Amino acid sequence: MVQDVLSIPPTFSPSVPRLLDKLMVTCPNSDSCEESLQRGSLSDHLRYRCSGTMVACQYAGAGCDHRGPAKAMPKHRSECKFRKEGEQEETRRDF
């Protein structure tokens, strides 16, 4: 979906993508993120900063299969039934 928004047909002038990248857009994760930003920054926003990006629980290695918006993960982690096993696994990796 995001890739469709970011792709531009090759028949346009080289300056068109630069101009389009300056347009202000709303994050496509509008149900969890209210960010407005330049189109050229959207990919990085979704990858690194968006609170609405779907992420896996940090205890996935211990068996948790929960996925949800990044902003909801702190609450899930505090209630995750795999938390104890996940923390033990993280401790073992630190040694």
C-alpha cells in the first residue's frame, strides 16, 4: 500500500518526484497515528517512528504471537503471559 503511494511512473520529469516528496500527507496508520509529514519522509516514519506501525511482541521468541500497533505494546508487554519466559531468555542472551 505505502509502496503504491511512493512509486511514480518513469515517464515523469526527474523533478516531479522531488516536488511530490515535499507534499504534506497524513500517515496511513490514521487509526493509531495522527502524524502529518512530507511524503518524502513517510517511509522512514513508518519504519522507525510511527506509533501505529504493527509490531510483534518482544516476547515472540518465548512463544507470544501477539502483533499490534507500537503504541499499544507497553500495555501488552506488562500483561503478556510469555513475559517471564521472555525475560529469562533475554537474560541468558546477555551472558
